[in-house]
Amino acid sequence: MSAVNETLIRDVVAEVLGRIAGATPTVNTSAPASPAPAAAKNDSCGCSVKKATSAPALRGNYGVFATADEACSAAQEAFVQLQRGGMAARRKVEEIVKAMAEKNSEAWGRIEFEETKIGRLDHKIAKLGLIKLVPGVDWLRPDARSGDHGITLEEYTPFGVVGAITPSTHSIPTLSGNIVNIVAAGNAVVFNAHPSAAKCAAVAVRAYNEAIYRETGIENIACIIEKPTLDSFNALCKNEHVRLLLVTGGPMVVKAAMQTGKRAICAGPGNPPVFVDDTCCPTRAAKAIISGAAFDNNLLCIGEKQVFVLESVADKLMQRLAENAAVKLNAAQLASLTKAAFTIKEGQGGGCAQAHTNKDFIGKDPSFLAQAAGINLPAGTQLLFAETDAMHPFVQEEQMMPMIPIVRVKSVEEGIAMSLQSEHGYKHTAIIHSHDVENITAMARALDTTLFVKNGPSPAGLGLGGEGYLSFSIATPTGEGITNPRTFTRVRRCVMVDNLRIY
Ligand code: NAD
């Protein structure tokens, strides 16, 4: 019997005896022990091979750490524990995270809403109830080949520790879905959350770890840096244990991750256009646009941000929007809101003026925007809309507000061309309302987006009313698509030459 197997068996026997005796794994809730890297350094013989250590490092923090290096060392140790626990342990973690996200959706939705002050409380709660739709362990199936020369198996195996960056727009939902996907693939994870959504993220991480430790004895499988900064982002990316990055956020963080030299899966920004032609059902289109764009006050990266509509159907579409809890702003009201919601900087050296979104307006309620527009809204208003030209800041900026600009177009070609321009090459999401397959195909080809939704609201692209599965991290510039457990794996091939083919 190999030394590894003996150690493994000893650990399992000790664990089982401990459980029979009614003992729970011992948790040191006092100050953490010295970070593992320091110990590794002292023991180093000078070569690059890392010594395996059985000494517990950084226990008792339930995943919440002051520094990136502490978090990464703890996660590395948890990765080794997870490997020992096998598929059963991964499955248990998946079950725990999915069940806890749903059970705590009300409480966690509220603390996230109170901390970030963006979006809608009802939708913050709803998003946490959806984590059960994220794929898990069962997603991973090996690929096999069998032939005259034996059999070959390709397996989807873990990287180790994944460094993950989460956005302010859905902090706990993103990290919860990320834990399910990343751990289902056999990895541990360390989060650097958005500073304005970090406290709620730490609450969820601590709770997940407490439950996972209680049920599996694995500690720190998902870690978080308690007070995230740009320095902790850099330290996380540089840490030797971090083999892969997952970034969910806007253009700056995508650029920063790509410059680290590590492989980065980037779930980047979007500015999803909607094109409406004269073959669609205007009522269905209007309801879908409201449902997608009003969700969490339009914080979703996939949310409808601007509408291009054929002139012949434009009035009807706007009428249907108004009949379904959306309110139209007139030109003067739109001008007032635009002045408040954007800072327009004059172009330098003859360049075009550049609009910057005023952060105070992101994810705010329609009533807040209406105040700036100078109108009162009827109760229950979900969305504002206004007619604009194609270069208006509400069209060009990823504004994340419950206010949809409507642009009339003269032809299908013009609608598709304007949609393409407004998407800015993010290749994220586009939506069409049409029953003409040629128009649908032309737009799908031209836009070339990761998600393309026909005749439904944007969340249908994530399995919410459409077929498919959910993730809050949609890898766009790097091309992995809607992330799932396989996204976080290395493909490894195992070949048996000339044998084990059984017929
Ligand atoms: P953000 O870019 O401001 O922040 C995202 C994360 O990146 C945060 O953790 C932040 O602290 C960090 N960050 C920002 N700039 C950084 C830099 N230069 N170096 C290191 N870290 C940096 O985004 P946000 O406002 O929190 O979220 C909204 C953005 O995220 C939108 O652009 C939206 O489209 C995008 N998003 C994309 C997806 C997707 O799946 N593709 C999902 C959610 C959000």
C-alpha cells in the first residue's frame, strides 16, 4: 500500500471515529495560525517543488481573510482537502450553497441592497433564489474513445485555486454561482469583491464555509478578502497558488486581468440592443422589453439597454409599453434627466463629446429618475422610455438605469447596423423581436454576440423563461460563454494502449 493511501485511510478512520463519538471537527475561532507560505519558505530546500504539509493553516476564519496571501494559502489547503473528499464532497458543497442561497435569499438580498443601495430589493431576493439553476457536479462527463488500439479517456480536472473578481451589481448571487461552478469542477476559490458590495459578500462566504465545514470537515473552500482594494486584486493575481482568474465586471477590470499574465476568464461589459421589426407581436415585445430592462433596475449585464424599432411599428410598440407600466418622457423631460444622469465632456482637439454615466443614477428606481426628469410617476411604474437619436448617451453608454431609449429606423438593415454600432463590439447580448427568420438570421450573424435572444426578455437567455442554464458570469471577450463547471477545468487524457477494449 502506498504512503499516500495509508495517510488517506488514517485520516478517514480518524474522521469516522470522531463522528461516531459525536465530535464535530475542531474549529479554532481564535486568531489564525501563521500563514502557510511563511512556513513553506522556512522549510524550503531551495528547489521549486512545493512540500505537501499536513499542518492546518489559517483555520477558524471561515473563509474571511485580511490579505490575499492568507486567503490563497487557506484555499490551497482546502483544495487538497476537497481532492481527498472526492466527488461526494463536491456534491455536498453544491447542495449546501444552492440550499443556503435560497433559504437566505430574503436576508442576504436585504443586506446586499442596504450596502450597495442599487437595484430592487425584490429582485435582489429573486436572484438568490435562482442559484439552484446553476449547473453542478453532474455537468462534468468524461469523453471516451475506444478502438483497435485500446481506450482513451479525457477527463475534466481541476486547476487548484481560482481567483475571482465580483461586481457590485450582483455580489452574493455572482459569488454563490461561482462557488457552485468552480467547486463542482474540483477547485477552491478566492474572491476579491467590489469594495461597495464586500461586506455582504463576506457574510455569505462565512456562512457557506461554516456549513461546509460542519458537513464535510473542509475549511475555507471559498475564501474572500475582507477589505478588497486594487492592491489585494494585484496580490491575488500574483499569488503562486492562483492558477486561473475569473473576472466579472466592466472594461477596466477585464483589461487589468488580461495584463496579469495569468489565464483569465473574463465576463465583461455589455450594452445589449433590441431590434423590433414589423413582423413581431408588439404586445409581446413590449412586455418582454419591460420585464428585461426593469429587472433590478436594469443592472443586469444582459438587460435591454436600447431599442431600435422599424418606423412602421414604432408608435404601436410605444403604445404597448405605456399600457404595461412603462412611462414615456417627452423631449424636455428627457433633456433634464440626461443632464443629471450624464456628465458630457467636450471632445479634445476636435473629437466628439464623451458622456460619462453619473454613478448616483445607476440602478436607481424609476421614481428617482423621474424626479430628475421633473415628473411624478403613477404607482407601480416599472420603466421609463423616451424617443432619442442613435447617438444619444442613453443609447451609447451602458447606463444600467430603468430608462430605455427608443430609436426609429427606416429599414431592417439600418436597425441591424445601429444595433451593431451601439453594442460596441463587446459581443455580449442582443435581442430581436421578429417572426421573420431572415431578419433574425441577419441580426444574429451581424451582431455575433454570446447571447442572442429572440422574442423574449433577456433573462430568457439564462434559462429564466427560455431553455438553458444559469450563471451570473458570462464570459464574453475571452469566449467561454455562460460559465459552467467545465469552464474551470483542465482537460487531461489517459491512454490505455491495446487493452481494455472489451469487444
Ligand atoms: P466594475 O468594473 O466597476 O467592478 C467589477 C469588479 O472589478 C469589482 O470587484 C471592482 O472592484 C473591480 N475592478 C474595477 N476596476 C478595476 C481595476 N482597474 N483593477 C482591478 N479591479 C478592478 O463593475 P460593476 O459596476 O461592479 O459591475 C458592472 C459591470 O460589470 C458592467 O459593465 C456589467 O456589464 C459587467 N458585468 C458583466 C457580467 C458578465 O457576466 N459578463 C456580469 C455582471 C456584470
